[in-house]
Amino acid sequence: KSLTGDELDEYLEGKAAIIETGVGDTSGTASMSSLAEDFPDVLKVFAEVLRFPVIDSEKLMIAKNQMMAGISRQNDDPDGILSREFKKLIYGKESPYTWDPTYATVGSITREDVIRWHATYFHPNRIILGVSGDFQKEKTLALIKAVFGDWPKGPEVVDPPVGFQSEVPSGVFYAEKNDMTQAKIAMGHLGIRRDDPDYYPLVVVNQILSGSFGARLFSNIRSKQGLAYDVHGGVGLQWDYPGMAILSMSTKTETTGKGIDALIAEARNMVADPPTNEEVAKAKASILNSFVFSVDSPAKVLGKYLTYEYYGYPSTWLREFRQGIEKVTTAEVRKAAQTHLRPKEFAILVVGPRTG
């Protein structure tokens, strides 16, 4: 309330500070960063952004127009079509995990809707706060209490479960886009949550499938057969709902059929030609060697701990990851691949031109 949007931008620029917010499918985030000496002042502004947004009508209209422009271009990008329509096949059209903005839904949003939404969900008892960087703990706690201490708790809310279909329709589905010179292909079914017992073996399976240029999909489909411009695959691992087991590729329109056959063959080969001890060892080493880059700053570590807390995972999850990967055996990798890659259940989506 104390600053307009433009004034807020100028204030942050003058402090070399950042305040950002965003809402995704399963969580919302708000973050700030500043020089240590400016932290007390920027924290006050950050608290205002969270607690007292004015929701300027003109800025709301600009945001809606930007979304409308995005909707008008949503069928320009074949990868966007593939992602959007494949999610509908896997989770079902009625599932919120597949919902996309439309002219009608965006056009109907009013300023009052946004204010009501903020009043419903922005409460301290629905928020987890974390701090990293150069600070003194007691002084920082005092600052946090000063700016957030009088924020009243909201009602205790139990969010309803989010639905999705349990059975994926197998078969071949087609999205026609005639201005393309190639075809986009995706196939798969439901994946797992990260608290599944097969989580660590599947991390290794995914690395063997497409974790490097020497992985099976790249080596066999791109390098040896020359069928793909790009090819990827693995079993999706989400925090609080199953991810998607998906194999995907781009190929020339005339090799669409061969591309589909090649992807199915690679899924089958994870059972018929199971991962070797050497493949598993290389995959584990690659995962462990790259792990350090996911925790190479205090901010990244903090982000991980906030994620674990938010989704109800143990705070030891980060520490246990290395041990979990190190303990994975070849037999466990083979079993996980057989259990969670099921070609007979694949839903297959092709995006591309209609050829004779």
C-alpha cells in the first residue's frame, strides 16, 4: 500500500534488490534478496507485498492481456501442444493438473476475484519461511517477528484432494498441425511420487535412458538409427502426485512410424536387454558427481529444505539422497524398469502434419 508498482520497481532497482512471486500447480512462492545491510528495509517491503497487495486495476488488465496474447499463440509451438495434450491423456481432461487458461476463464477474472483469492490463501499458517545468507539469527528472528508478528492466522483449511484418472487410455492419438515439417511424438503412462520405494532405482533408470549423450535413447535412436532431432525419456517423479512416465522425440514426418517403433523398442529393451552392472555403475557415478551442483549455494539448499517441509518429506531427505543412490543395486534397477515402464499401456500422441 505504501508504494505503487512503479515506485516498488524503482525502490528495488535502487537497492539492487529483488522481490518475486509466483504460483504453480501445487505451490506458491515469494522470495526476496538484498544486500545484508538493506535486509531490514527490504524485508518490510517484502512483507507488504505479501500482506497488503493493492491489486491495481490497470496492472491487472495488463496481466490479463498478456495471458490472452499467450493463449492466442498456444498452438504455434508444437512442443507446447505436445505437452498440453499429453497431460490430458495421462491425467484426464477433468483433472486440474491439465487445466490451461482460456479466453473465457481469463476474461471472467475480476479484481474482486483476485482480492478474494488472496484473502483465502495468504495466511501465516499456510506459509513456510526460510532465510539464508549473511545474518545474525537472533536479530533476524526479531525482524521477522516485527514485520509478520501481528499477521493474524487464517482459518484452518484442509485442501480437497486433486483428482486424476487412474487408468490411461492406451492407443495412438493425433493432433494435426500442418505447418510442420516434422512430427513430435510422446508416449507413456502415469509415473510415481518421490516417496515410492522405487524412487532411487528409478533415478538410475532415468539416467540410463536419457541422462547423457551416451544414454540408451540418444545412442540407439539418435546416433545409430538417425531417427531423432532430439529424444528424451524417463519416469516422472513428483512430490505429491504421480509424475508421467514419458518417452518423447522429434523426427521427420516420413519416419514417424519408425520413431514410434524405436521408442517402444527402447522401453521393452529395459526388460528384454536389462541394464548391465556397468551401465548402473556409470549412471550412479554421474548422478552423484552432478549432485553437488544442486546444492552449491545456501539459497539452493534452503530451497530444497523448504520443499521437503512443504510436501511433508523428512528434513533428512537431502542428506539421504547420496546414500540412497549409492545403495541401489542392478537388480533393483531392473525390477523398477520392468514395473514402471509398461509399453503395452502406453498412450501415444503424435503432433504433426496430416500426410497421405
